[in-house]
Amino acid sequence: MKIELYVNQLSRTDCGGYIVTYTGYSGKRRRPVAVASVMTNNNVVTLSWLLAQDLPQAYIFTERPSTFNHNATFVNDKKYVIHDYLPNITEDNRHLKAMRACPVAGSKFPILVTRDINPLIREHWSKWLPFFPKPDIRIFDKEDTGDRPLIVNFPFQSFPANKHAVNPDVHYKLSSKARIPEMGAPCPRHMSRDNYTLPCIIKAAQGKGKRGTFLVKTEEEVTEALNELSNNFCDAELVVTEVIENVSKCLLAQLYIFQNGLFHWLGVKCKSNLPFVKRPEGYIPTPDVNWDEQEELEEMLRDVVHPVTQYLHGNGYFGFTGVEILVNDKGCFVVDVNLKIASSTNLLLIAPHMAALNFPISYVMEILPTNIKHLLEAIDSLNHQGDGRAILLADGELSVEIQHKACVVIFAKNCEDVFKFQRELLKVAGNEISSGTSLGP
């Protein structure tokens, strides 16, 4: 797809440089498809820089509420319910997920967290991510937010509607997987609980991750899935879709939709865990992001994603958006749309800077470190070797059983170096508990 660019804005930055903003037009109808910015004088794209194009002031708050975990800091048990059920809730890592946004938050708006961040981690970000402005991190309970709106990843029943930057009813409605067929993008055939063919996928429309999602092949499995959803989440809106067969890739396109309907393309993350596909023996994980492939992936997905952005804009949404797409020999299929600052959003903001250092390949892992100081010392030692770069995105207490959990992203020149770096880090700093699989959309 050929995109023609036209300068539509020239603005001066705080540091004396200029930002040239282009609008892209595509096809015979010359529809606007994206906005991209070329920045000078070290003014980089951050979460708050993008948000500041739409809002004069705001707070970023990425911790999500829970419906099933009543020990969570924020609970949605009456309104804006979400299917985040776990049979045995022994940990709550929402604050760790939220921490990952801090190093890329920028300085335009403050970012709120519910637990303070270790000064050693702040120093680590300043040292190894010098191209990002120092984030303005504040503690939620200690901050008087006044009448400033909150940029949130999901509506909160405990916050007034006017405290949400996006109307919470709109945010909740558009977050439902039941809205996907209305968006105009190719997607799996949607059916109903009374009229379906097997095999099929049954899932809660407001499910989180894989929770509340079932691949069913027999009538008995259908009954079991419906009973489980009914027992654990009696008011769940259900979605029933066909199964996309022979999936070769699961891709996450991340972007920011502006209030004027244009969007800033952040990039594409590849999910190594394909839905309902068992890993073969001897499975070798794949990188989360290969920056050298981004141009090709954007070309493949832009026309798939564009109608989604127009639908969301037309229904009153602006902000960070992730579109999950399955790819097979028949084409691309949108299976989920996430209206939030995701872990992959943060990764894709860092990735181009690392690619400029000749580290285009990245891989995310979660580990149990021996202790935070030891982990950071190990990262420093490896980073100084010059063969790659590891960034600690989050670390904190998780539960009585698991004292600490850390999320580390590794950048290197190629896949071999990424996994060599990974093995060296694990050898001296801790045990891996997942292979990028919980990075989320």
C-alpha cells in the first residue's frame, strides 16, 4: 500500500527543536490513515507525549480493577465487570503490570502508581534508557488529582464518570469482544449459543487474557464451558466464534488513536504462544519484537487495522489501542481489540531506540530474582559487555509464597544473542517462570 505524506503541522518543542507532523493518505479515495512525527533535539515519543496531543492535562493510571479478586486495590463488582477469574487467587501482580509503563511515561503528564518504586530501579532506567525523559511518578493515595482526568486501562466503578478521560460507558462497551464484527475488519465468523457449529470458541466478552475462553469440540465440552462461565460469571456476555485453523502467526498491532481520528502506529509484537496450540517437544521460543520486520508487518496489517480505528473513533474513543490478529493461509482475522496501555505498548516504545543501537531483536521474560540489587548488578555487568542490553521493567513483592517477581526485556543483534543473553542472566540472577507469555497484549 503506497502512502503519500503531507505536512500538516509544524510546532516548536519545549527544548527548542521542531516536530514535523505528517498525515498519510492511501488509495484512490485518499483516506487519512495515520499520523507520524519526526522529532528533533531528543524529543521522543512517550505515553504522555502522545496523550498531550489530545489533552491539556491528565494523569496516567494503568493499574486495572478486578471483579473476582476482592483483595485487589480496586474492585469492579457491580459495574464494568471483567472476567478475570482464577480458581486460586494467591497473587496480585496488577501493580507490577502497571510499573512497566513508568520508564516510557515521559514528562508531559504524571503517572500514578499504588506502590512506590525502588530507587535502584529508577536509577537503572535513567542509566540504560537515557533517551526517555525522566518520568513524573506519583503515589495514587498521596496525590490530589483535582479535576484532572485519568487515562485508565479499564473503567473503574469507584471513579466518577467525569474522572475518566474517555467516557467509561463507551470504553466498556467498545472493549467487548462482541463488538468486533461491527468494526468492519476481517474476523472469525460469530455465532450464538443457540446456533453454532463445532468446533468453536466460547468466551466471555469482557475476559482478561485467556480467562473465560474455551475451545470446544463436542457438545459435552460446550455444556462444560457454559456451566463454568455461568457458575463463575453469571452475568457474562458470551461470544461464540468459529475456530481459525492453521494459524501461522498471532500479531499484536499497537497504536494511538487521536481525537481527530488519525493514528500513530507504534509497531507490531509477535506472540510466541499461539492460542490453543500445544508447544512441540524441544520448542524454541521466538522473539517478541524484530524491529527489522516492522515495515513488512505494518504493510500487512495496516488495511486490517484501519477500519477498527475508524469504528472506535466514530464511537467516541481515543487513546492507546491494541489489535490482536491471527494469520493463516486465508488471510488476517481480528480476534481481540484492547483499549489500553499494554505491556507490548511499552515494549514498542523502547524497541526503535534499541534498534538504533543495533539491537533490533527483543525478548521478554519474567523471573524470580534472588534479590533486586543482585539482579540489577547482573544486568549492569551484561550490559557493559556491549553485546546486548537488558532492561528491568518491573520488580516487586507478589505474595507470601513468591517474595519477588521481575519482568526483564532483553535486546540484542540477533536471536542467538538474545537467548544467550537470557541464559547468562538466569545463571546469575534467578529462575525464569515464563517465557514472555504473560507480557500480555
